[in-house]
Amino acid sequence: MEFHQFHPTGLAGLGILITEGVRGEGGILRNADGERFMERYAPTIKDLAPRDIVARSMVLEVLEGRGAGPNKDYVLLDVTHIPEETLMAKLPDIMEFSRTYLGVDPVTELVPVYPTCHYVMGGIPTNIHGEVLRDNDHVVPGLYAAGECACVSVHGANRLGTNSLLDINVFGRRSGIAAAEYANTHDFVPLPENPATMVEEWVAAMLSDHGNENVMTIRTELQQTMNDNAAVFRTEETLSRALTDVRALKKRYEHVTVTDKGKRFNSDLLEAIELGFLLELAEVTVVGALNRKETRGGHAREDYPNRDDENFMVHTMAYKEGEGTGAEIRLDTKPVVQTRYEPMERKY
């Protein structure tokens, strides 16, 4: 779960994606000085470098004081040299999004952009049939996962463009076929006497008056600490800070108040429940990132800038043990199976 992919060109402050096709058509990233800075980081392929390299380069420009805007917290996407008819024909989304959400016309103005969290390489561990893995050797009978929530490990540490179609189409189909076969060859298992009790009690507790914490406030603070301390660049210090913050927010979450007490179309309740999941995922992301003392793909540690195949050519397996705020995350590993292509260092 420590491998998160950041899309380089999200609209600054909003995160709405500007397609990578814009750089494929000749779009150029510039800092506040107007410099085409990717020439320094990837001299041969410049703005067409992989997502993680471009994202880290953009963040470095901001961290080193060359960011644009009043707060110097973004860089600029330049497509003003591309004819308007080409932009309209091939990149209509950049035109529409920039004009609608930022009031910027890409035909004549530079577009403020900054990396935004885009894809999670990790997820529920599965085999190629979509069966959820309990550990290296055992599946959870009858449980299947597919899509971005799953990790069948077709991406490694850094997803290539369009590879998410494997998650959706290939392994979605394989998982569906396997699940149907399982259902046709197995009987129902006995259910506990009141199988819905846990969820009913959980929702009832959410709707009760048991605190004064605000869902939006906790979610905003969670976003802030993860963005500041566990995003494109990570260190022992920043990740430890994020973990402390997340665990403090989990304790506060036990006292959230849901204003809408209704039982129908209750988005207030839905957001409160989802916040609990976000906190769990944030914690497991940070714990995994702290443990992985190397830089690989979508996981960049400034204090461990090199890849360490001897110690970390493994998948992280995370297990939640215990309940409530006393729960702990135990880490284990799963071997990486190398077949036709041996991983090599990327050089540009």
C-alpha cells in the first residue's frame, strides 16, 4: 500500500487531472522563471519522462523556491505554442477544465498544475483468479477482488499508462468466472445467528450523540498531513509525523458527530463511514512506507534514495490485529516472482 502513483498534471489546488496526452502533443512544464526544468531532470526525454519522475521534479522545483503563483506552490503547463485548433481537436478536456475551474485560457495563458494522487498500486492481495490471499500460500475461500482495490501485482512498484485496464478488464473477467465456478460447486456456509448485528451496531453508534468531532475537519487534517508528509517525497521524520497525526485522528474519529440522523440517502453518514476507511488506509500506507527503507517506483524516500533489491524486492503484506484504537498493523512479506524480464535501473 506504500506505492501510490501521483499524476503530474493536476489542476493546482483542485487535483482535477489534465491528461498526459497534453505533454505527448508538445506541452511543456515551466517553473516561475519560465525555464523548461525537465531538461535538467531527464535530458533525453524531458517532459515525456515517467509519471513518478515528472511528479518528483515538479515538487522539487516548488521545494527549491522556483514555484509559481502567490504562494509559489505550483508549476506551469505551457501549450501556448500549440495551435488552438489542435488543442480543441485533440485536447478538449484541458481547454474546458482550465477555463471552467481556473478561469485560465490555455491558448494564451500558462496553466497552474501540481501532482495529484492518482492510482494505488497496492490493494487486497489476490492470485490471478481474483481469489483473495490470506498469506503466501492460502486463499480466503469464496472471497474475490478485482479492479484498483485489488493487487494481483501486474504493476510492480509503478503502474504504466493504460495498465489499469488489466485490473478492470482482464482480471475482472477472470475473477467473475472464478467466482461463478466457486458458487456453482460450493454450498452455502452456516451464518451466525444475527449476521447483520455488527454493521447495525456500527451505524447506530455513528448516528448516536457520542462526541463533537466534525467529519470534514478530521478529513481535511488527514488530507493535509498525508499531502505534507507522505506524498511524493518521504523521510523517516515526515512519515513518523504522518503516523502520529493519523493515529491521533483515529482517536478523534471515535467521537465524530453525524448531523443528519436520517436513514435514507444520508450522505452525512456515508461520509463519516468513508472517513473511517480513509484513516485505516492512511495508516497502513504510512506504516508500509516507514518500513520500506529504499526508493522504488511510486515510493520515494529522500533518506534512502537508492533501490535495495537485496532487502526489499518483496511485496508488503499488512495485517490488522486487535480492535479500535488499540489495533496494530503487523507487516509480513510476499516474494516477488520474476519471470521473463529482470528489473533494471531506469536511466534517462
